[in-house]
Amino acid sequence: MTTTMTHTRTATAAEAATPLLELRHVSRTYRLKRPLPIGPHRIVSALDDVSLRLGDGETLGVIGESGCGKSTLGRIVSGLEAPSSGQVLFSGEDVTRLGKAERKEMRRNIQLIFQDPSASLDPRKTVGRIVGEPFEIHRGLVSPERRRAKVGELLELVGLNPDHADRLPHQFSGGQQQRIGIARGIALEPRLLVCDEAVSALDVSVRAQIVNLLADLQREFGMSYLFIAHDLQIVEHMSDRILTMYLGRVVETGPTREVYENTSHPYTGALLSAAPELRTGRGIEREHVVLSGDPPSPIDPPSGCRFRTRCWMATEICATTVPQPVTIAGRSSGSGRPDDAGSGESAQLGTASAGEDSGTASAGEDSGSASARDASSTASAGTTAAQPAGTHTAACHFAAEVPAALSLTTTAHPTTTPEETR
Ligand code: ADP
Ligand code: MG
């Protein structure tokens, strides 16, 4: 890949000890209008007590059904919204306490890639202007005379023709438009990219190309990703670690391979079992667990474990006790991407040949990136202490009580069959 970007950075020892991003007990509520002129406001609990850590160069994949708070999390991390309570630390600094100038610098370091590329690009502006816009907001980084050349470099970096800088967004395909969005996102050389369903709106044939582009850019520039997507295979491909969310809360977190192959939480198991391509293979045979109904309303979430109303293993205690997230031990999130993932061998997601996109993102065999993930070292997210590699911290009480039932393999099906099993 051709590049003249300058910012491949090496974390200092102090930074390595401090995660790039840390959320401590973050909650976010929204106050809705009263249904009647009198009476209480209704409060939506979109995020509740969310803690996480993300290291330099690392990717944290966020999964969970629609409405579980993924986008709210993305907005809070990218500074578009403040949490109602809790702390957001970037390089160890509480972002809510930053002054104006420091906050602007922080914003520069965290960029968001949106789901719908066409909606996120101003149709009246040329692509060159869109990509160069961050330099107008953050003046002094690139001189006005150099901007055009810099925009050309960025377009080339994301696999677009620099000569097309004067075209308008509608003259590009969906995949190319997302490349434009990515070029704008990386223009200021951020340290963290929040990708909120960044490939979900794209044709399947183009998706893998954009995913591979994001992976290439990360390898090259050492950015961290908060990667939100509902395609569980893509999340697996991209992520070092996984965070499963349910109704605003984190229910499980751990290294990708561990979470995917050794699922501890019944909800994560149900989610993964819904993806046919993840049901079998790699020595796993998952039973398809179909969850009954939709998640309850975040206006009046269930007491105790919020998943209990759909959990086939729920007992009385689930109504009264809020479980800690199940934390599967893995490598530390403070140390960045594992060495093997940075070896220059590019794990590429298989691309369909019919892609409309003639970008630089290359096709390749699906080498199953999870195999490149390191599951050694210490516990990384959540509130639990370090555990020996591979052990499960059964912080959720039913994980402690019925461990066999939690392994969604052919050898250990849930004792109580869920609603419907295929
Ligand atoms: P996801 O991205 O996982 O689909 P969201 O973060 O968009 O979930 O939403 C989480 C919950 O918060 C949903 O119930 C949603 O309706 C609610 N919500 C999000 N933003 C607002 C808002 N601005 N006002 C009221 N409710 C909101
Ligand atoms: Mg969303």
C-alpha cells in the first residue's frame, strides 16, 4: 500500500501500562417526554454500568441485538455524547474533565466511521473537500497549500483514484463512498476508530474488501478499533477481544477465540448459534438456540439480570442479583495487538470476485483470524482480577451453578430446551 502518512507510533512504556481507552462504570440514560402533561418522565436506560478497556492497536468487537446500546457506547467513546455517570478515560485522562483545547485534541484522536456512507457524506461537496474537511477544523496540521496533495494521498491510501477528488459522492459506488468516509476518518491520524456498523450497509461482495482495508490500515498505522457490527463472522475476523451486550449491560467479555469457541454466557451462546456459519466447524457443534421474543424495554428493564426474562436457565436469584459480566481471561488489553497479528502476514477476509470496488484491498483466502489471536496472559476487561490463561471467571451466578449447561456444544446442551431448537 502506498503511503506518505507519518504517524506509525510506538507506545511508550507508560502508555503501555495505561490502556488507550477505559470506561469505568459508564451509564447513559435518556429522559423521554411525559406521556401525559403530569406524571413522571420515562427514563431509557441505554447503558448501565459498562466497564471496558482497549489497548493500543487492539480491536474490541461489540456484539448484541439491536437496541442493546452499541451505538450509544460508540457515541460516548467518540465524545459525541457525555455519559450520565461513570468515567471515560483516554490515555488515562478523564475526558469529561478536559478543557476545550484538550478536548479538541482528544476528538482528533478518536474518529467515528458511520454505517451509511451515502448519508454521512455531504452530497454537495466534492470528495476532495469532504476528505480535507478535518484539516479545516484542526487548522495548523496541514498547510492549505499541501492540503490537496494530502487529500490525494489519503484517497490513494484507501484505494481510490486521487484524480477523482473533484467528483461528487453520488458518482461513487457504496463501497467507494465508505472508502471516502474512511479516508476522512483517518485524515487526522487518529489513535482510535469507532466503526459503528461500518460495513453493514454495503453489498456482501464489497463488505470483505472494506473489512480488509480497515485491517490493512490498522496494521499499518497501529490504530485501535471499537468494532461494532452485527455480522458475527466479520466481528470475529476483526477483533482481538469481544464484548457482548444485552439491554445496556455487558454480559460477557474475553479474547475472541475463547468467547467464540468456549462461550460461557447463555446469551452469547444464543447469539453465536444464530449464525449458521458459526454453528459448526473448528470442533464445535452448537445447537441453534432461538431466543423467545424481543429484548424487554430499556424504559423498565427487568430487575437483577436483565437477560433473565429470556434465559432458559434463570432461577429466582436472577431476579434479585445483578450479575457481573462473565470475564474470560485473556491477554492484557493494555499492551496492544499481539505480536503474531502484526507479523506482516495479512489475514484477509475472503472477498467475492464480483466486487464493484476496484480498490487496493486485496482478496484472499479466509484464514480465520481468530487463530492469530493470543489467548495468554491476564484478564483484560470487566472487573475481575487476572486469571491463569484459559480459565473462565464465572462471575455470572448461573455460570457458577450450572457450568455444564453453558457450553453450547453437542456434548452439553442446555438441560432445559429453549423455546425452539433446530
Ligand atoms: P444499538 O446501537 O445496539 O441498536 P442504541 O445505542 O442505538 O442501540 O440504543 C440503545 C437504546 O437506547 C435503545 O432502546 C434506543 O431506543 C435508546 N436510545 C438511543 N438513543 C436515544 C435517544 N437519543 N433518546 C431516547 N432513547 C434513545
Ligand atoms: Mg446501532
